[in-house]
Amino acid sequence: MMELIFFCSKWRETSTLREMKEEIWKKAPDARYTHWKQTVFYFDDYLTVKPGEEITGELQMKPNEKNNRDLDFKIHLKFDGELGQYDKTQTYKMR
């Protein structure tokens, strides 16, 4: 058995304390609808991964220099599996 992986998804949970009650907003795909969205980052190539193999990586996010409401992402993924290797950094812009 193997899986083909060609994207990763990002979401977050946010909490705040309002009137002494914690409120949590979940943005996961199975959470209730909000105006916040999940983000999908497509890879330049796919990874062929077998069960038990591990993908490691790092995600960096910062406000865009020209417009701080936009976000710039840099994702580095590294994979060394039986059926393939992947070691690449990709950049994305969220406008």
C-alpha cells in the first residue's frame, strides 16, 4: 500500500477570554462554518509515501512587506522513503 501526497493543509484554533468564559474558534475542515478559511498548499511534485514513513518540514509565515494584511509562506519538506525522495522549499503568497 502507498499514498500519493501532493498538498498540505493549514488551519488553526483561536481562543479568547470574554466575560470570564473561554471562546474557541476552530478552523479545521470538520469544524462549523466561519468566515475564516483553511489553506491548501500544492506541491510542485507529489510524494509517494508508504505507511510508517515520515515527512518532516518547516512552515514559516510572515506579513508581506508591502501589505501587512497579506501573508508570505515558506514551506520546506524533506522526505527519504523507499519509493522516492523529496527535499524542497517552496514559497506561497496569500492575498
